[in-house]
Amino acid sequence: MKVLVTDPIADSGLRRLREAGHEVETDYDVEGEALLDAVRDANALIVRSGTAVTEAVFEAASELVIVGRAGIGVDNIDIDAATDHGVIVANAPEGNVRAAAEHTVAMTFAVARSIPQAHGRLKGGEWAKGEFLGTELNNKTLGIVGLGRVGQEVAKRLDSLGMDIVVYDPYISEERAAQFGADLVDDLHETLSRADVATVHTPLLPETEGMIGEDELAQLEGGYLINCARGGIVDEDALAAAVDDGVIAGAALDSFAEEPLPDDSPLLDVEDVVVTPHLGASTEAAQENVAVDTAEAVIAAFDGEPVLTALNAPSVDETAFPRIEPYIAVAETAGKVAAQLLDGRITGVEVTYEGDIAAEDVELVTASALKGVFEPLEWQVNAVNAPRLAEERGIEVTESKTRQTEDFQSVVRVAVHNGDDSIAVEGTLFAGEDPRIVRIDGFRVDAVPYGHMLVARNTDEPGVIGLIGTALGDHDVNIAGMFNARETQGGQALTVYNLDQPLPEGAIETLLADDRIVEVTEITLDGADERHAE
């Protein structure tokens, strides 16, 4: 597979990709039309903040499987366009967390103790000891805007220095905030008004762009603002004015709306504003970590494994993945079988988990079930865009769980609906890793899901199974396995056959010519054409 790298990353990441057998091409100056040409045959694209990965890039890159961001922020990547094209977007959220948190703490001390200003004066020959009166952090209140990974690490470090912590984050619970010794506040203004130091740790999104402006800075009266997250969250003109006018005591910024920071930025003219050129992740360890983490995400995507740091695809905790991994294929297969057995347009998909699997995070399993349902419809689908495809086509998707199960330790049930009619297929694992289809539309079977399969509904009468076997034999189709079930004696029966060859059209016609055969469906699970006859 070909990996295009358009922003510099550590050699350790490039080396890991090459060791895995992939071709790596680096081009750190490519942009515009040249970028579109460069990605046309790329299977993966690795970027940092310098490359804009737009919808046009995804339109041009028909072979693209994954975009890896060697860092945290992904505001330079059109994630919606990626999802529409079935491309995974993954970042490296852990690799530079400690570095970013430490830089935030360093910037807090720098502005609170006027370290850069005092350093500059002394280097210039002035012993200005009496001109700098610092602020101690002990017994002060830290306001954290966004308690994500970096915010959490900052909370740990500054909590240990004796700071009280208040948090504004609409997406976390009080219990989670309490784990970091923080008081969760549901209003940004209240958080800032209570804080002596406020630090920003949110991504740059439409709802966070410019979220801290003149009114918000007024709530932080006499305090300090730290932004080592993303530029654009803080109104830089308003910030410069607030510091210059003495509304707040000072500010420290590592990220800016426009980078490099323009020479005419008002931030550069204010003495009590400390600025650094986006150094939060600039440690040797952080650069090594994000490069290797991004390479591992790309390799996982190439190998068809879940990308644990994916932003637009279902992800799962690394420790939980071994428990759900076998059920990913079970769910996808059940979805494929159900979709091919249902006659008509699919209007709904219901995925039910019974037994031990119901205790797990199954978002990835559900996405795989949808992938299985949609593949026979010849949609360009994978686990990334399957939920989006369902939404766009008005297909209702429901998920339910129950710890109760009658016959098996765990069962995944995929039901597809077309309005009045529905078909349900249930799958499980035998001996831990051996997949089985155990029910089809309520009929109990123990079918091995592989290769070519024939599902036949017929009246439960003597000679019908013999008829089917003879018809297949007459058309040189060998039966590898058979699994039979019936409602009641003399009622309707359902039989699943594993076949060594695909069914010729004549075999289907022969079977349907007999009145005892209600329905015949040929299913091929390895991607060949499927036919449904009735």
C-alpha cells in the first residue's frame, strides 16, 4: 500500500510503515493541484497542521483508506467529506498530551511570574527586581475550559500545586470532573468569574470559534488566560485590549488564529502577553510518539483492523477489543444474510445483543452489521460510512441489549425491515472463535457461514430434501453441509446448504418448478453476485 506524507513527522513513524511492507512517499511542499495529483494513487495520507485535507482531496483520492493526523487537532481535515467517502480520519491523541500539558503549566508560571519579561530585561543589562511582583498559584482557582485529555493532565498537575479547579465542559459528567478534584460548572461565564487562571483545552469547532471574546474576558477580571489549544477560540484583538487595559492581568498563548503570527498582531505589542510559536507538542518524545501512533493507525486500517483512534468511525478501547473482535465478523455476516433474504427496499435495521456481549461497547459491531446489510445492495460501504449511509437514506437503525439469553453465551441478532416484512438472522460463536448462524427468521439452524450458500423454504413433506439434493447433483453442484429446521411437523421448513460451487440458473428454475418449494435464495459471502428467486 502507498502512504503519502505531506508534513514532516519523526523518522520512527516512517520506519514503522516501511517495516510493515508499505511504500512511503514524502513530499513536504506539495499543495493545491499538485496535492490532488499526488493523492490519486495513495492509500493513506499522513499530515500535521500544514496540509488542508479538503473535499477536493477526497474526490481525487479514490484509493484512500485513511488520513492520519500526527497530532491532536484535525480542523485542517474535512471529516464530513472523509466520512462520505468512507475514509477513516485518525489522530494521535495520546502522543503529545503530556508535552502539551507541561507546556500549559510552563506558560502559566511564565505569565504569573513574568519570567520572559524579567529574562529580557536582565539580558538587556537591567536588574529590574523591583518591577516584577508575581502571583502564586497556591490557593488560587484554576478554570479549565474543556476537560479533555490535555485538560485532565493539566488538572492533575495544578491540583497537586494547591489550586482549586472549576471546569466548563458540556460533554462530561459531574462524576468525571470529580475524579480530577474539579467542580463542574454549566456556564462559561461563571467558570471564568470564579477563576484566577483560565486555561483553554477545546478543539476548534464552529461552536467554539471565538467563544472567548470581550464579554468573557471581562468575567476573568484580574486573572490570567492561557491558550495552548487551538487558535481562533480566543478573540485575539479583544484579548490584547483586555490585557493592555488592565481588565485581566496577563495572557499566555501558544496557538493563534493565523500562523505564523503576523508581525502586526496586537498581541506582540502588549508587555504582559507571553507568546510562543506553537511549541506545545515540540518535544523529542512527543514527536516520536505521535509519528509511531499515526503509523500504527495506518497499518491497522490497511490490515482491516479497527483503528482505535479513529474520529469518524466507531472505536473501542484497546483492552476491550479482544472480547468483541470475533463478533465483528458474526454481525457483518448476519447482516449480509438478512439483507439478501429480504425482498424489497430496506427501511430499518435492528441490531440486538444478548448475553455477555451486551455488557460491551458494541458501536463497532453495530457498524459492521450495517456494512453487511448494505454490501449486497452494491453500495460503496464500510464501517466508517455505514451509519451515515443509513441516515442519508432514511433507514432507521436501532440497537438494543439484554443480558438474558436462552441457549448461548452471546448472540448477535440482525433484523432488516422493509415496512410490513422483516427477516432476522442470529449469529454466535462456538468454542469461542467458530462463527455460526443459529437462527434464520425464527428457524433454529446451526449453519457455518462461508462461501456459497443456498437457503430454501419448503413445505415439510417427505422427499423435498431429496428433491433439492437431486436437483443440485444434476447441475454438478456439490453439497458441503446441510442444516435443517421446521416450524411444526407438516408445516414450513427452512434448510441451509453450504455449496462447493455457485448455483447455475437452471438449478434454481428446477427447484422453483416444484410446488413444495416456497422460496430459494442463493447467498455468496465472499462477494460474488447474489440472486433471489421466488
